[in-house]
Amino acid sequence: MVFNHQNILLISFLLTITTTLTYVKASEESNIISRFQQYLQTRTDHPTPNYTQSTNFLTTQANSLSLQSQTIEFVSGKPLILLKWTGTNSNLPSIMLYSHTDVVPAEHDKWDHHPFEAHVDDEGRIYARGSQDMKCVGMQYLEAVRNLKGWDFQPKRTVYLVFAPDEEVGGHDGAEKFSLSKVFQELNVGVVLDEGLASPDEHYRAFYGERSPWWLVIKAVGAPGHGSKLYDNSAMENLWKSIENIQRYRASQFDLIKAGLKADGDVVSINMAFLKAGTPSPTGFVMNLQPSEAEAGFDIRVPPTADTKSLERRIAEEWAPTSRNMSFTFKEKISVHDASGKPVFTKTDSSNPWWALLKNAVEEAGGKIRKPEVFPASTDGRFFRNLGLPTIGFSPMANTPILLHDHNEYLHKSEYLKGIKIYESIIKAYASFDEHGRDARSKDEL
Ligand SMILES: [Zn+2]
């Protein structure tokens, strides 16, 4: 190229444009991150979540996006925020983008940065309680909608954004009451997106079901006796035998994970939560006495695909058999089946178009997604799956250690921004899908 006057002018013009574009992009990015920080700074941590703060923030966001908003309290002081982006074809079932606003508590002194400051370190990590679970997702939905609106995208299906309280304490005053309400019925929801988990590698994870908690307490009784005497059928001996038996079962399930044959959510997990036995004395326990009662509690998590009949038999016949003077109760036992007796999970085969749409949309936005899994713990998603609604757990966080409920929970800025692109792609695909989205469900019922 000859450096004549014209070329120099052209080069400086192009440089100015590039610099301006870079500048605009950088300031746009910093606005996006700053909105995320503001949401992270709302003190919605248990045991006393300040829902007024989060509600004010979210309704301000909704107004700035011209979304219709409604705040509903199924239980006083526990608001659920429902935002609506009206589609052009109201006959089609709607899309529900679900998230919870509350977070678990954080022990401030165990964190490198204050858990509610949303500090961004030099590497770009955003530290905050809720950065992974799940204020990221709630805010990414909003940012994706902001961009789609900016491009004049028109949804065919109505898109609802739901911000619910109390997930971290069981969801009974939030998602459960909402899912059973008339308000919910009238939304004519066709598919629900809820939370997933971070993934340490480059693949996103998606969840089509979750394990149900069974909190089992087993109790043994037996004749008391002197601590020096060997005799059969003491309460402690009976309980001990059960614990050994349970331990063997636990190891067999864990081995499947260790061998890479099953994922965490696909096995029955069992962990001892408490042991209660012994005769108290002023200095601890009486040591020369074998007590007449002994109890142990276990947190069991059962995948929807498990053979629950055989597990129940195992509990009755091996872990707490009456032949060894034992009995059992459940402190909690959530069924893995719905009202009609079918296991509660969302199909990910060709009968469910929403799964294929999600997978393609993620790939189109440059993401990779792993084979769908069972969520190892509980989420609010179960309330919607129980109604027979396709519900997919998905939080787009790749290359990220799983830090939900942990100290120093963080999400990298670049992963957060990438997640917004992923949701733009998903919302576009979902809201444009004009076949009747409940096909999967009605086929099932035939
Ligand atoms: Zn969560």
C-alpha cells in the first residue's frame, strides 16, 4: 500500500471506528457485569432473606425492559416476581424461565472477598454467594431478553420469567404453592427451564430429573446388660449389624461412580446423619452399661429410575428387620413417582422436542453439552415435573469448579457473558417453536 494522503485518512478512520467499537463493547460489558453485581449484592441470604431488596431490583429491571411485571405473595413476605414478554401467538403454550432469588448463608470470615460485595478480582472472577446458585441464571435470562428485544426479535410464544423465594428452604412457600395455583394454570406453560450445576470441563451439564430424599431413621431395642457381658440381641449389636449392612450397600453404589459406570445422580446415595445411643453420665456416657435402645439416621437419595420396591424391601428385611427387634420411620420420603405412578423425569428422546431444541440452540451458540443427567440433590424443578411438564435443569457454567453452597463461590466474567449468548439462542429457539409443545405429554397419556 502506498502511503498517500487518502490511504492515511482511510486508516485513521478505520482505527477510530475500531477504537470506538472496542470502547462501546467494553462499556456495554461493564454495564452487564455491574447489573449482575447489583443483584448479587441484594441480601437474600437465609435465615432472614431481604426480599424487598431483590424485588425492587428485579421490578426496576423489568420496567427498563418494558416487561409486564407482577409481584405475588402466596405467603406474606415471600414475593414471587412474574415477568411477561407477550408472544404473537397466545394459543401456543408458553415458555417459563425459572429461577430462585434466595441464597444460602455465607460465613464471611472464611471468604477471600466479602460474599455480598460481588468483588471482581484481577482474573475476572466474580465472588459472591449466589454467583453460581443461581442469581447468575436469573440475570442471564434478563440480559438475553434485553438483547433479543434490542434486535427486535418477536417471540411467537409468550415468555415468562419467574423469580421465586425460598428454594433453599424447600420451596414450599414459593415454587410449590405457585405450581399448584390458579395463576400458574393460566400461564399455560409448555416447558420449564430451572437450575443445573457448574461443570469443571468445557461441556455444559443439563438435568432431566432429580433424586428424591428419603430420610430414614432406624431404631434397635434389646435387653440392657452389664458392659462386660457377651450376649446376643443387644440394641447396640442389632444396630451395628445394620450399619455394617448399609455400609456395604453404600460402597457398592459408590463403586459404580468410582468405576465411571454411573454419574452421581444415577446411584442411590446413603450417608449417616446421626447416631443416638448410650446412657448419659455427668462426665459423658456410662461405660459399663449396654443400653436398651439405639438409633441411627440416614440421608438417602433415590434416583427416579431406581427400583424402589427392592430398596424398600432391603430396608425392611436387612436394615431394620423385626427379627432383630428393629423398626424404622421416615422423617421425609419424597416419592420418585407422580400421582399416576410413573417415575418423575423429563424425557430426552425424540418424544420431547424441547430437549433437541435446547441441545441445538446451545451448540449453535458455540457451547457443548453433555449427556443429560439426574440432579444429585433437590431443586424447585420437581414441582413442575410432578405436573407432567417438561423441565430441564440448566445453568450455563463451563470451565467452572462446582462451588454452590461453598466458601468463595464465584463465576468468571467470561463464562457469565457466554451464558447470556447461550440463553439468547435458547429463548429464540423456544419462543419461535410453533408446533404444539405438549405433544410429548399427550403422547405419553395415550
Ligand atoms: Zn439453587
